[in-house]
Amino acid sequence: HADDEDSDYHQETYKESYKDRRRRAHNQAERKRRDAIKKGYDELQAIVPTCDQQDFSLGFQKLSRAVVLQKTIDYIQFLHKEKKKQEEEVSTLRKDVMALKIMKVNYEQIAKAHQDNLNESKDQVSDEVKFNVFQGIMDSLFQSFNASVSVTSFQELSACVFSWIEEHCKPQTLQDVVIGVLHQLKSQLY
């Protein structure tokens, strides 16, 4: 019977150590799980900018997990809105680029057509004639400006300029000036 009692004792000891081992393994697994969760919350707190903002009147307090989760959710929603806004801006810029490309092509075609017309034209106007036309128009405008506008003070200048523009810069008046200059130049050239 001594052997039986001894074997019972060994079985009992073995059973207890098996339970202890299972408990220890369970505790280690649980500790690992808790450490992983804690690490995850710590990483969220480090990544989410609003988690760093502390209320200094309360002093430094560790944020609860619920607060960390809520601030993370808020931040993700904010990032989604920012992403949507940026996607809309990119879409608008793409449309602008497309419009500018179309305008560029049109301007290139206009410039090419103009260049072709210049090359085909035998009676090209010289730069000297263009300058003389410009000079004649400016001289005529300056004479009327000089006769009508007082520059003794800024107040007088401001008052006179508007009346001069009304009287001497009307489309019909300017057209008459240009026609007069062209007739004068024509008589000088021929």
C-alpha cells in the first residue's frame, strides 16, 4: 500500500503542477494580449495629434482608452474630409489645366494663321510707319490732355482727368483722331 500511496502522491503533485502550468500559460497569454492592447493605444496616442493636446488647467493626465478611441475616430473623420477637399481641388486644377491646354492650342493656331498671313502679305507695314501712327495718336491725345488738365495739385488733376476722359476719349472722338492721323500720314507717304 505504501507504493500505492506514493503513486497517488505523485499523481496529485503532477496534476497540480499541470494546473499551475496551464494557469501560468494562460496568465502569460493574457499579459501578452494586454501588453499588445496597451501598445496599440500608446501608438494611437502618439500618432493622433489631438491626443497630445492636454488641458493644462487640469495638469498632465493620462487619457482614458475611450477618449483615445474617440479622438482617433474624430481625427480619421477630419482626414477623410481633408482628403475629399483635396480631391475636389485636384479635380478643379485638372479642369483648369485642360482649359489652359485648349486655350494654348487655340492661341498657337491663331499665331500660326497670323504668321502665315504676314508671310503671304506683300504690303507689310513697317515698324517705322506703325510708330508714326502711334506717335500721331499720342501727340493728339497729349495736346488735348495738356490743354484740359491742370496738374497744380492732385485734387485738380483728379477732377480734370475725368472730364478730359469724358470729352476726349469717347470711342467716336478716338476714331476721328486715328482717321485724322492716318490721312495725315498717307499724304506724307504719297
